[in-house]
Amino acid sequence: MPEVQIDQSRCIGCGYCVDFCPVEVFDLVPDDRSAGAKKAQATREEACWACDTCVGQCPTNAIRIVESAEETQSRDRDEPCAPPLPLEEHELYTEWHRVLMDILRLRWNPVAISLIPKGQPLPDVAQPRVKLRHCQALMSARRGKSILMPAQCHACPDGTHILGLTEIPPKLASGEIYLQFKKLATIDAAKQMVAERPRLPNRSIRATLVSPLQEAQRTPDVIAVIAQPEQLMWLCMSSSFYSGKRFNFQVSGYNAQCVETTLIPYTTGKFNISLGCYGCRASSDIGDDLMFMGIPKAQMPELIMGLKQLGKKAIHDSRNKVYLPPNL
């Protein structure tokens, strides 16, 4: 269980931690040293998710969340690991990685995302020493890290519920927390946003796994590409190279990585583009110039073939501005 540390000499009793905590860890209690004053106290510390929302909202930096590395480990010592991928499958993902990186000139690795259902064995992949949000894990995977995260490794109660690892806390289900963040105008709007987003059945997923695509440890359900708009444009064109079809994307600015980049492709079998969201942009180092695309594995072969064809001429011509008037 995470330890919630409150520096009472810094606490001013503003109540922000009470208002913003999604799992209602805090209360304001009378301050014995000052008549009529109140201080924050973690009266339900056992409920803490270590999401650090309270840390970020505290105006005096009075709160720290301390975690133990042992608490995030979940595999039974006697439980066998999932078998490694066959060499042929590994080579396929390595080739996809090469094509995406070379033709699009990506800076970051495409990320293989796997949602491991309840009852299935876990691969032999390190779990994080501290809790992470799904979006934070994706940002680490684009840099080359493979991360396995059962429910107790996830720091965001919202994303963890959406991805089917846990139940949703009441304060999130009601939409109340979104009003605290001033992200929606009314409680009805907040409830509508919660009702419209897709989610998997509670506790149907045992763990999430993210890896650089070329180092995938399990057959991915979705491949995430973190890139600039121009690069994602070519992926859209690659997907329609043989069909000429147009696309409709689901975006909202809420729950970008868990819903828009991961769950929508996972549940619909169609790729989706995301602009990012408040949470992922506030809690990771994602650049303001970057967007996200989630691609179901089943769509990758046709996309890769289309991208190879576009790479022969169209991408080169566009990037070299062949139609730009000389005096413009």
C-alpha cells in the first residue's frame, strides 16, 4: 500500500486534496494546534492509488506519495511465464518497425500494446518499480522499455477501469471529479462523457503490456504510433492505398491513450487517431507537436504494403515540395 505523507507544517487546510482525490483518501480534520483550523489527513490511506493527483494539486507541496517496489509485483513465484514469441513472428514485427521508422522517419519507436485477459500467463517482463499511468508506460515504451502492468501497477483509476483491470471508483463514475478539474461545464455533461466512452468488463483484463514493436514480448493487440500530423497522414493514406476509403475517428480530448489509442482499435478492429488528452499531456513529456494513432494488428499487413508503395514516390515528392511555386 502506498504511504501518504503530509507535511503538516506546509498544509494550509485548503481542501484541494479532498476535492481532487478520485478515490477519496483525504478528509479535513481539526488542527489541535490552532482553534478552528483544519488540516488534511489521509483517513483512508488504504484506498490510495498513487495517482499523484493530490501531489499535483496541492498549492504548498505538502503531500508526498511513497511506494514500495514489492507492492507492484503480482506473479506468483511458482507460476510459469508465457512462452516467448516464435522467431518468425518476432521477425515480422521487426520488419514492420523498420518500414515505419525508415519511410516515415519516425523519431520514436512504434509501441506494441497487449491486453492480457484474466487467466492467461504473464510474460517474463519487468514490472515498474512505481505505479505508472497507461500513457506514461506508452511514453517509456516508445523510448525502448518493455513494461508489464497488472492492476496494482496502474496509477490512474480512470484508465485502469476503462481497460478492464478494475471497477470504477464512485467519484469517477458520477463525473464529479471532472467538474473539480474544470474540464466540463455541468455534472450532466460529465455523466454524458463517462457514459459515451467505451470500456471493457470489470476485471476481464489481468495486465497490460507495452513494448517497442521490434521487441514485442507477446502478440500485440494494437500498435501505437506517436508521431507528427504529417507522418500520421501517410499512415491514413497507407491504410486506404488499396481501397480509397475515407475514415471517421473518435476523439474527445478525454482518456486519449486508454480509450482512443488503445481501446477503440481493440474493440472495433479499426485504427483511430487521437489528439491526446489533459491527463496524458499533463503527466508525460509528450511534445505539443505530436499526435497518436492506434492500429489493430490485423490491419498492419495492408498498411505496411501501402506505406512501401507511397514511399517509392509520393512521400518523397510531398516532402520535397515539388509543387511549391518558386516565388511563394
